[in-house]
Amino acid sequence: MTLLSIVVPCYNEEEMIPIFYNELKAILNEKLSFYNYELIFIDDGSNDESLSKIKEIAKIDKNSYFISFSRNFGKESAIYAGLQSVKGDYIIIIDVDLQDPPSLIPKMISCLETGKYDSVGTKRSTRKGEPFFRSLFSNIFYKLINKLSKTEIVSGARDFRVFNRNMKDAILKISEYNRFSKGIFQWVGFKTKWLEYENIQRKKGDSKWSFWKLFKYSLDGITDFSTALLSISTIAGIISSILAFIFIIMIVIKTLAFGDAVAGWPSTISVILLIGGIQLFSIGILGQYLSKTFLETKNRPIYITKESNRK
Ligand code: UDP
Ligand code: MG
């Protein structure tokens, strides 16, 4: 029998875990009873009762497992830990907050079973219900990253996915510390079918994403999948140097021809500011990449397990 592995990252989701389990279990019983399943909850260092909720489920459902992190490592690390431990033929990544409808899983599986695709991804069809500025910045982000990076990042794509074992093995080979799943899933290639659905509001609890976190996440996405920003600073540097060089020659000629009255102070200051700005900008970009390289060369583990019932 085909084995489905369901990976569920959870961070402070005590309210959602039982609701999610019941809804998923219903789908598994009704629509997917021809499959065996294993359910892997990753407790990403929650501070609430999430872990005990998961343990309760593991007690009554022998196909349920948990991996509990020593602290919060982030969803990307949770996904990685889940993928490392799965044994199934088809792997499903799904949020616990029911924003990824479990009712879509049977359809996703049957798409895979046609054999035409290695992966079935989901994306939201509209950004309805999202704050105006968040949509605006998302759109700018996707335009920008797709200009800068050779890896296509699909706008509105969610992490809700089903894929086969080949693709899972490929994803695991990418063991980088700075993980940007939306990019990694595309980067490994394989054939992906996209399904769309309307955005669903979270049932209980809060989103772990603030605007600022999302902003940093988008910067990470860009620097993880493109080095184009490094060339921007080079180009800006070259242009400003040429401009500065022309200015100097003009000033020398002007002084020789007309002598020097202390005129031109404002323009001098503006030039200094401009060049200073470009320099700081370029150093900032260098810093971004340097810090990433720094973290990668440390070769730290992507997550640390504190407790698990998974061998
Ligand atoms: N999550 C996680 N670690 C984190 C943040 C979130 O494992 O540090 C999980 C969370 O429990 C949920 C999923 O990732 O199952 C998506 O999180 P959230 O709903 O906050 O994101 P959004 O849907 O707002 O993008
Ligand atoms: Mg959510």
C-alpha cells in the first residue's frame, strides 16, 4: 500500500492542533482510506501546550509522531526536520491553522498519481482580504525577485504541497542554513502542477508573521536566490566614481580659469552626501551577503531536537 507522509509544522498552536487533527483524520478516513499514512508533527519550540496536545494525539493514533525542537527554529527548519524523518511515497506539507484545506489533499494526490507530475503546489487565487500595504509589498517583492533571480518564485505560492520521494530527496540535499522554501522547491526542478484556491482566514490563534518579519523574509528570499544586488552596488559605484572624476576635472579647470571664490559649497556637500550614500548602500549589501556566508560556513545544524517518538 502507498504510504502518505504528512508533515505539520506547529508553533504555539495549542488551539488549532486538535481541530486540525479531526478535520484531517476525517478526510483520511473518507477519501484516502486506500492509503497508509504517517502524521509527523513538528513542535517548533512552542511556549504553550502544543506539545502535550500533539502527545495526546500520538497516544490515540499510532500513526502519529512528534519531533520537538529545543527552541523556535522557524517553519523552514521544521519542514526540513519533517522531510528528514518521513518514509512515505508521497509527502504532504500542510499548515496546522487550516489555511491549507486538507480537503484538497485527495485531489492533489490524484494529480500525482497520473504520473505526469512530481509535485503539486498550491497558490492563492486572489489576495482578497489582505491589508492593502501587504499586497502592495508582496507584489513588489515578487516582481523584484523574479527580475533578479534565475529561479522563478511563483507569486502567491503557499508551502502547502504534495510531492514524491525523488523530489524530497532532492530537497534534502539542499542543506543550507538560510532556507527559503519557496525558492528551494523551484530550484530543485521537477514537474509541478499548480492548483489555486481562495485565501482562507486562520480559524484560531494568530499569524506568526508581522509586517517587519515578512519584510526581512523577502530580503532573505532575494539574497538567498540572487547575487544581482552585488552587481547593483558595483555598477552604482562605477557610475558615481565616473561622475566624481568628471566633477574634479571640471573644478580644476574652473579654478584655473576663474580663480576660486568660496562659491559651490552646497553642491560640494550634495556630492559628498550622494557618494557617501552610495557607499553605505553598497557596504550594506556586502554585509547582507557576508552575514549569510558567515552563517553558512559555521555549518550549524538547521534544528536541534529535544524530544521525539520517531526513530
Ligand atoms: N510555524 C512554525 N514555526 C514558526 C512560525 C510558524 O512552525 O516559527 C508554523 C505555524 O504553526 C503554522 C505554519 O507554520 O502551522 C504557518 O504559520 P502562520 O499561520 O503564522 O503563517 P501565515 O499563514 O500567516 O503565512
Ligand atoms: Mg497561517
